[in-house]
Amino acid sequence: MKKMMLALFVLALTGFSFAQEIDVDRNGLHDVTGAIVEGQSYVNPYAEAPVYTISLGGLGIQGCNSATWECDGKTKAANGAFGYLWVGDSWNGIVYKIDTVAQAVVNSFGVPGADGLGWDGRHLLCVSSATNTVSLVDPVSGAVVGSAPVTAGWPHGICWKVAQTPSLDQYMWEPDFNTSIIDQAIYFTGTSAFSFPGPGTDIGSLADGWRVWISSFGASTYFQYDVASGANIGSLNVGAVNGNPRDGTWDGHHLWDVTWENNSWAWQWDLYQEIGTYIVTIAPNPKYQGVRPGDRVTIYVGIKNHASASTQFKAKLEVYNSLGSLVIAQGPTTVNLAAGQVLNYPWVKPVPNVAPGLFYVRGVVYDMNNNQIHEDWSVIEVLP
């Protein structure tokens, strides 16, 4: 199994030379068998059942109005994910970076707005409904390095997603609480490329790598939308646990829901257990890397089987250049995952002497038993 999965992620990208370098122990990556919950688990008395919870109020965080996930591929997070949860306190204009396993704040700083948070792979996207702007914020220092007007009249949540067509720019998805319109905003231009009606009282947004989810404060529900057509194709009601969702985020394998209700909480949901979607998920991370010729690029690819039984699927990696042309397609390769199994592999490649430009790495899994697909993207930029 291990050899099969390693072979899957050995690609031959045109213009790149690939010497596979994997040190699993050094990077802290390993195969995980079984549904692992690290830290405190929540015993849910209601019909819905989050698989993990964090008391934000217990960490001293109040007025939680926004959330996003920083994917790094190396830092172990709850239930097979990697990275950190960011939440925003809109009452006091502070954002917090949280280690979900230790359940501890590892960084915090003031921001010009915390009504919506996004992560574009490099920076935090911080929305202010007071100024109708989105700021580009350094995640270490908290320094604002750029700003732009939002397209929404009354903005709250925001999320970032690689375009379905890689030759296009990346997008920010901005819900308007006043008009219930969801805008696909061209990254930091203040212009909209596409919009469609949301569920009403749109308050937050997240991208799962394939779809966009919008939280409805009034309906206590997250709604899933097809990004090409704007069609509503699914929903997750969180009302029994959290009566008024504020914002959500995707950790590569699960949906997180945050709220300021009852002293502020963050809930982690398994969408397969709740609504039967995403039996298998894939998460290539980090989402963005800036590299130069002579550097080495590393993408950590995580795949999880969410079912309580073995699942067969086909996995595939595709690489596109900056023109949107498919450079190479590796696979599909048929693999079986045990119940709850998580596979995590580092894909390490040298960067040759090529012209500056963007490359898009698409990871995709096909669940043949249930006719489902899930995908996610990473962006590699070769810098001058």
C-alpha cells in the first residue's frame, strides 16, 4: 500500500527533474489507521454530532465572528488534518491562531476588521464591514500589506479558492449579508466575475477545494454551492448544536463552524457522517509556495477515508502551467483505504532553471463505490 501511494505522487512535470526525497520521520508524517481524535472530544447531546470541539471562550476569545484555516502540511491538527485554525473577534478587532491539538493560542494581533477571514496560502484576508474593505495581512507580524474594496454591500465572510480553470486568476468568494448575493470577486481588484443568490442572511463562506459553502445565520445552516452554476447542491444544519453559525472553514478533511453563542465555540464536522458526502477527501498543502530555481518544492498530500468500512477509490494528480494547459496527468491509480485511514505523503521536487510563472497542482479522488469526486489545489510560483 505504501509503495503504491508513493508511486502515485512521483510525477514527471515537463521542465522539472524529479529526485524523490522523503524523510517521513523527520517531517513528522506517517500513516494513521483508525479515526484519531487528539485532544478533548465533545460528547454531543443533540441529534447532530460534531467530531471535535474547542471552547474559544475558554481561551479568552469573545465575539467570534469569522474563521479560516492555514494549511501547512506539517503541523498535526485534529482528526488527520494539518495546520492551524484562525478565528476573529470582531468585537475587539483581534485575530487568533489556534493549535487545535494543544487547544492553545499560538499567535494573535489586532486587525482593521475581523468580520470575515480567509487564507490565500500566503496571507490572511481580513474583511471589515465598517469600511467595506478586505485587507491582506501578514500572518506573523499582523502588518497590513495591501487592501481593496469588497464587492459586497454588507460583507462578512470571505474565502479564497483556485479557479476551476487554472489560466484564470484565483478568486475570493464574498457573501453579502444585506442582499444575500454571493460574489466571485477577482483577487484584490474589487470587481466581480460572477454572482448568484445565496440562502439569505449570508454570514460566512468557506471553500472545500471543490465547492463553496455559505453559512446562513437565520437558517442555522451551511449551504453548498456549485461554483460554476451557483446551484445549491447540499446543506448541513448545525442548529441543534449552534443556533447561529457565524463563519466556517475547511481543514482539508472537515468543516469547522464557529460562533459567539454561549461563550464562543469552534465545532469540527465530518460531512460524510452528517450528510453522506466526501467519503474520501484529499488535501494537497501548502496552498501556495513561492520558489526559485535551485529550491526544492514540497507538497504534502493527505487522503482520508471517512467511512467506517474499507473504501476503494481512484487517485490522480494533474499539473497545469500558467496558461491552463495540462502538463501531465498521473493516474488514476486504484487504492483501498481501511476504515478511518489517513495517508500523508510529502512530494519533494527540485525546481529547475525555468522562467518565472505559475504551476497548479490538482489532487483528485474518485470514490467508485458511491460515484463521488473530491479535489483540491495547490499553487507553485517560480519567482525571478
